[in-house]
Amino acid sequence: MDALPPPSGLTRTTCPYCGVGCGVLAAPDGRIAGDTEHPANKGRLCSKGTALGETLDLPGRLLHPEVGGKRASWDAALDAVAEGFRRAQSELGRDGVALYVSGQLLTEDYYAANKLAKGFLGTSNIDSNSRLCMASAVAAHKRAFGEDVVPGLYEDLEEADLVVLVGSNLAWCHPVLFQRIAAARAVRPSMRLVIVDPRRTPSAEGADLHLGIKPGSDVALFNALLAHLHDHGLTDHAYVYAHTQGLDATLTAAHADAANAAERTGLNPADLATFLRLFAETPRTVTLWSQGINQSETGTDGANAIINCHLLTGRIGKPGAGPFSITGQPNAMGGREVGALGHVLAGHLDWSVPGEADLVRQHWNAPNLATSPGLKAVDLFRALGAGRIGALWVMATNPAVSLPEAEVARDAMRRAPFLVVSEVMRDTDTAAFAHVRLPALGWAEKDGTVTNSERVISRQRAFLPPPGEARPDWWIIAGVAARLGWGANFAWPDPAAIFREHAALTGLGNNGTRAFDISGLAGLSDADYAALPPTRWPVPAEGATTPRFFADGAFPAGRARFVPVAHKPRPEGDGHLTLLTGRLRDQWHTMTRTGGVPRLMAHKPEPELVVHPADAADLPDGSLARIASHAGASAVLRLRHDTGQRRGTAFAPMHWTAERAPAARINGTIPPAVDPVSAQPALKSARVALSAFTPAWHGFLIARRSLGPRVADWVALALAGPGVFRHELAGAEPPEEAFTRLAALLEEPGTEWVRLDDPAAGLHRGALMRQGRPEAVLFIGPDHRLPPRDWLAGLLAGEGVAGAAALLAGRPADGPPPSPTLCVCNSVTKESVCRAIRAGHGSVAAVGEVTRAGTSCGSCRPEIAALLAAEMAPA
């Protein structure tokens, strides 16, 4: 069936953010709406999705190829890439080159990259940043099912009677799915929601139970559940006998952990018992997990512990029941399908299965096909640093920020003999090290497909022309392949031709033995491909399709495998905190897109470290704090006290880069530990020491131009409005010298400073005026207690004027005090919400009626609920 034609002037496409895979209606003028016809979101969009129209004309685009930092022609740039790879293999052998790719690529781009690496360069040294987010889920699926398959559908989250979110702040990281659950609970109040997370995140607001588990103890929790289910007679014996193997050994391991589960997990025994009872008595249960499980040194075991419970009870592949891994990136699933990870072949084929490598070799006509798995992300960059890789090509990702022991990765790229970066933006942390920069198309200009977390293939359609000389990633890859002598094997005229080749491969030698089969789409005409509606796999050329997998067995491995797993306790009592990293509500990865949208920066405009107040009794809320790893790496962030943070842990966002907050890049403090099965980095298990950061002065600067991220010892730079930049600052020099230095950087003809100085108190404030209007405001004080910034930023961003007294006070002369933005969609402040609550509007819906907060994307609704609970609590 063809996709329905979009409304006039709009293009039907897919959101480029998380793995939910929302359908979007987009126009060249920036109009954005959710696609009501798309099964993933049915018209809903989150705050990031609704702001997509504001990312179409971001400054800083890479518009032309560059070689050695200078503009070059495409011919010259592609020649340089081909020669760099040819030289590296000549000196170091076929594995002397590598590609590091991304879930931001379309499936067709991914397929081309994997074909070049494994098929023709002859190396399996191609890995994806998806290694950092879902490799443990992939490994768990393969151990349990024999193939990487997500059994269920998003509908199951609405049809379940119990939803268990494990290591997933769904309200912030996959908001549309969270809103689908919230809507289902509103219709069916008997539906239960349980959150398993060391942090009390916004997802826990309104949940029936929050289990603030010890980090890394998920295996113990689900082993206790498995033992409980078995001991209480809830084993589906018919299902287990007919379709599984390995239960006895798995139960033995589970009972060993169950004996002392409350202590192992750090949970209140009553809460643990409640969870076991809820799961046991609710056949229609979905357990959804994400990075809190995956990004662990026991991530694969944790995922298998969850799957074990669903296999035991036969709660898999049925409406409202199943284990569900939710992916982080828009096309992480597509990368898994085409084999763009170092350990797998394309089309879910595998070296370990006799004859499957031959299928790929023949399909590609690639006699030089790689013969074994290659390096995975962490080891790949270590090999680069050790000189074993002479040429690396990074596509659509920023490993200088996102990898663990990030400083080691940065140093490896700095010393790399040859580094190529294909990017949309010119000045990323990674692109700074590139010998060749290649301008790639951005979201609005690309054409191809992506696959979301429920196996739905959606079209991404271009609605803007390519800017400058930017080109599709697949076109760039094919150009390099041609210069290396393989042009005929990469002679695709368009993405449709690549998709047909990819789809055909999935049917080779299959005969129902592999769940992933889209060979029924291999015959799509160009017109069919252009009109392809959202399509869930499998789509075999012959035989039946199924929306869900494994309700009646039929596992790719023949039988599902129970996997015995055991809790591995983490070190405690060393005076350090366990660092948990993650996303913010309105930001995406390293902010190259979302960081250019002022309203998306309004909610969390600077890097924060969240700790329980008891773990930072000597450090005031709002001060700056340093965390340091055992290896000596450190980061400085704004400290926030939160009683919802589990004692002994800290949370920091992963988004901040050297271009925005050089001292707050968090992944430098994370050691390179990985899960031994999946090789996924343990990004949520670093042990860090917390201490005060005591500069001589604190300050902020709001100005109509950026002074950059290195204008003080500590800087956090954010866009506060159109052409307005917010600099959070701290430094070691005397306060008066700092003010004088910074003020001089801003002075221009026709401007003058209005100042308020108290040198004895270390207080210096100034407003740079031009004809009665502020051009900049600069506040410096002896500590972090400075006026709110929102009103001043709004004044510079708009056409407002204010007297010198108000500017230097940092608040209007009359009217309410400034308040931070809570709802970015409708620009509603926290104080506006609190006023509505105090006026008697006692529900999220009622607050929305009078303020509009939470009535658009809904991402802020959990925070409104938290304010309601706080305002209505007894004194």
C-alpha cells in the first residue's frame, strides 16, 4: 500500500532523533507537524520534534569539502580519501583501516559503508556509535533467540496491564512512547507502571512503584523475580517444554541471587515484594529496558535476566506482553539490519553459520570479503592510538565527546596518520582533528529509510535542496569506492537501488530460518520506493508475515535459550560516587542540532551534576563541583541537590562538548570498561570523587555575540535567544581584573558601560548600552549566588528596554521575579505553573488549561506533576 499523500505543501518524512521513529510532516518554510498516519506517534511529537523547523538553517554548516583545512573540490577530496586508505592498507595490511559510523545514517548509507569495509576493503573494522547504546540488547537477543529480534510492538505498551521501565527515563528520552502509556493509563486506571532506576526521574512521577535500585544490580532483581515466578507455580510448562532449553541451570543461578535479593539490590524488602507480586499476578506485562541496562559491564546479562522471566511465563510475542528493548538513535535498528557493527555480516547473516559468509560474498561479488569479526568501538580507537590503524573514517558522529576515556580517544585522533570526517557541521570536537572534511546532507535534505524500535521501516524524504556542495553519504562512499577500483560494485543511481540490493540479500538462503527478511520489498520500483508507507518487517517474498514474534515459538535458534546469569556486585564504601550519565529532555547527543535552538536550551542551559543532598552536605546547591576519576580525569559542573537521586550516585548529562563547556565534558571521567559479551561501554558505572571547585569569582555574561567557550577558566555557553549568547563563567583571576578583561572584549564604538561595583565584596555588574538599549550584561560576584538570567536574556532577545537600575539588579523594577522555563513548547515558566497550582488548579490537565504547559508535546507533564505533589504536600 502506498503512503497517503501529505497535505499540500508538506512532505511526509521521519524524525531524526530517537528510536521511536515518529512520522513528521515538514515544509521548506519550517512548518512541522506530527504525522497522524504514522503508527509510531499518531501525530504526537516531543519538544525536539516540534522544534525541527528551527534547525533547518543552523549556522556552522560544512558546505564544501576541505583537505588540510582548506576548501577543495569533490574530486580532490575523494582522491585524498582513496589515497589515504590505499596507503594505510599498503603499510599495515587490510585491517590497517577502519570506519566508525552512526545511527544517524540512513539504512542505505549504512549499507554502502558496510559493503565498502567488509566487502571490498576486506576489513571488519567498521563499528557504529550504536555500540554505545544497544549492543548489549543485540547480544542478549542473539543469546536468547538466536537472532537480534525485538518481539513486540509499541501497541503492547498500551495493551499491557503492567509496564515495567528498567533503566529508562522514557518521559525524557522517548517522550512520545511515554505519552502513549500515559494516555492508556488515563483511559484504563487499573493499568500499573513500575520504574526501576537508581534515580527518581520524571518518568517516576505518577508511577505505582519506583524501585531505586543499586546501580548494576538488575541481574539480582530479575533473578529474584525468576525464582519467585517459578516457586509460585507461574512457569508456563507447555511453552517452556516445547520451545526452550537451559531452564534448570538458569534457575539454579537465579535462586542463588534470590536468597539475598533485597540486600543485593539495595531495595526495601516490602517494595521488592510488591514488585514480585505485581509481575506475578499480571500476565499482560511488558518490560521495557534501555541504557540503564545496556550501558553496564553486565548489560547483556541484565537483558537476558529480563528475557528469562518472559520466557518462563510464556509472556512473549502476545498483545500486551513481552520484553522490549528501546533503541536510542533513529536508525540504530537499520544499522543492525545491514551489519554495520564489527561482529556481524549484513542481513543478520553470521560468520559462525556455515555458508552465510558465502551468501554475502556472492551477492556483492566481493572475493575480498572480511573473514572474521573486527574491532569494536573502544578497541578500535585504542588501535588507532597504538598505530595499528592508519586511516579512520568517521561518519555522522562525534566520538571525541561520546566515547569513554574520551581524552584517550581525542589523543588517538589527534595523532592519527589519516582521519576523514563526514559531517553536517564544520566545527565539531571530532572534526577539529580531521585531515579531510566531507560535507554530508542533513536531515531535511536526505532521502532513504530508517527502522525504528518496533521494526517499522519508514521513509525519510528530502524537502530541502542540498546546501552548498553537500552530498548524500552513500554517494560519498561510492565515490571513494570507485577511486579504489570498485566503481561497478557501487554504481547505484539512487537510494532506491541500494534498498533493493539490501532487501534482496535478506532473503538469500533464508527459507524462514532468519526472522529478518524484507526480500518481499526487493522488487520495489522507484515509484513504489518513493511512496513506501511505514512497513514493519518481516516482509518475505514468500510465506506469511507476523506482527509479533515467538508467541508460538519458531525461534531462529530452534529453541529459545534460558541464559544463566549471576549478580556481580560493584565496589562500594570507597568514598566515591557511582556516576550515571544520560540525556536531557530537550537535547540530542552532542547538541550540534538542538544546541542551536534557544527554546531547547532554556530548560537546562548549563551542565549540571545531580547528587543526593546527603552526599554533598558541604557543597551548596548551585555551586560548582568537581568530579574526578581514579585515572585523574575530571569535570566541573553546576551542583544540584535532589532527594530523588539514590545515595552514593551522581547524574550528569552527556551532551556538553569542548565547543560549549570544555571543563564539563563528562566522558573523560569514564573508564574504558566494557560488557565482555557485547563490548558495549559501561557508561553508567564510573566511580568518581566529589569535591568543591572554588574559583575566585563566579559570573555570567549575556551578549549579542559569543566570546567563545574559553574566555574564562570555566565556561558554559548556550544560545539564549536569536543572536543572544549566555555565558556562565568562573575564574581564578581577581574579580575586578576579570570584569575589566571581559568588558573590553565587548566594547564597540557607540557603546558605553553602566556599572555597579563593590570591590570590597568582589561584586561587579555592568550593562553595555547602545542608544538606551542593552547590548550585553556582565555580572561577577564572589560566589554562585547571582540573579536569574531569564529576564535579562529575554530583554536582549526582544525589543524590550529597561532602566539601569533594573538591569543592574537583574530583575524588572515591578512585576514578578524571573523564573526558569518549564514548558519549552509554549514558553511557560515554572513560576506560572506554581501560581496556577496555588490558585487551586489541582491536576496536570487543569494546570494545562490555564497556562498551556504540557498541552503540546507533553514532555514536561511529569515535572508539572512533581510540582503539584510538592505544592500540595503538607507543610
